[in-house]
Amino acid sequence: MSSQYLDLDWNKIAEKLAEIENYSAGFTNSSKGILTLDSGQPMFVKKANDSLVNVWTKKEIEIYKILNKHDFFYTPKLLSYSEDYSSFATEALIAEDGWDWSSTWSEARLDATFRSMDALASVPLSDSEKSLFNSDKIRDFINGWQLLFDDQKRFNSLILKLKSDPGGQSINFNLEEELNFSRGYKFNNTTLVHNDIRSDNSPYSASRNAAMLVDWPWAVIGDPRIDLNSLLVHVHLFGFDITKAYMSKLDMPTLQWLAGYWFSASTEEENDVAKKHLRDLQFRSGLKALQLVRLFN
């Protein structure tokens, strides 16, 4: 396959990779940021720094190609990629052009993000294209409540986290009851979903009244309830009260299942600073999800 896409020679980009203005370390071993060519054209560049991340960049490149082919409006255009699929460049969505990457949410931004999600679900994928999104590893999550029930050390770690958190101290739950309830959750894996929508993956332009979707490694034919409720928990966690206008969009069984998934993931021991930040975010997400569950009682 050609190392060129949309007539932009990757070699011209590769010469400048060391100049990437890295604005986010992220949670994986990759370099990413804005790079400007001699022509003055800015672009977003992502480069895998190990073979494991290279698997994800390859998938992401293929997804951009599919979405661009179907003229999916709510994602940047793929400009070029390396022959080994370890690196790629897309259109840049920068603050100077009105794109907001902050964690500040509003009804307008959230509604725009919903429109992007709905449009993604409507992309007319062929059977061969769907195969890229059929990943059991991503789609069929392990029940987090089951992991906590089976592993006392993991459960004790969660209890310590809850006791040390002001919000967690007021949360009471029976692990066996949570597990029994979560066992009844049935996935409805029928829809193309992004599966990781949060502030830094969905920049918003107020002037365009549009939210774009980026960072596609977790995209899958999956359950839209998971995607929607994960987003709503994230938004609520970062200070926008979704219970005023969006309570009807919340699904209690999905929130309960997500709480177990995030709680269990948060107990993984990490030495890496970025991963420790991720575990903290997962714990706070699980706690927020369980707090929202309590609103249904």
C-alpha cells in the first residue's frame, strides 16, 4: 500500500517529526502533537513508539480511511501515513481555528457530540469494513464486579480507595448484590461506536456548532448505551450537571455495569505516572457512575 494519501508525501512529514509540539503525553507510548510544514500547513501527527502501540496506530489509520471514504464529516481528514503504519497525519483542529479541547462542557457542546455519535452510527459500512470493528478483545468486556468478587486483594484495594475519598466514604454497596445485578446485563452490540469519547477526544467549535471525534483505536461495533453513559459520566465528572437536562438519557443498568468495570480497572497496580493518572480517573469515573445509579433508587 502506498505511503502517500491525498497526495501528501509522508517523507516530507517524517523529516520534521522531531519538531512535534507535543501537547499531550496520553496514556500510551506515543508521540503526538501539531507539526507545521514549510508551506505553513499545520497538521496533527501521531507516532507509535513501540510495537504494541503500532498495532493501534495501524487500526486508527484504517478507520480514518474508511470514515473519510464515507465522507464522515465529524472527524479530521487523513493526510498521510508511514509505510509501516506506525505514524500518520490528519488535519489539525487547533484553538486558533476555534476548536475547544478543554474539559468545559455545555448543553450546546453535549448536543453537538450526540449528533456526531448518531452520525457515526449511521455510517453505511460494508461487511468487509465491519470486520475491522469486530474485536472481541474490545467489545466483550470482563465483568468488573466479578473480578472484584474473585480477587480479595483487588477488592481490598478498592475499599481503601473509597475510604480515602470524601465522596467514596458515603457510598455503601454489597459486592455480591452488585455482582448478581451486573450478571443480568446483556450487551446489544449492533452499532458503530467510538467507545472512548471524552473532552480530549471530541473538540468542539461553537461557531460551527459541531463536535469532532478523534482517537479511534477503541472504535467497535458495540453497545451505544456504553458509549453514551460513559460520555455522560465523564461530562458530569468534569463539572457539568447532566441530571438537570439529560437524566432521561442515563441508563441505570449500564451505569452499574460501568461502575464495576472502572472500579476493577482502577485497582491495577501501576508505576508509570501516566498510568497512575489513568487509574485515578477510572476510580473517579466508577464512583461517579455509582453515585448516579443511586439517583434511580
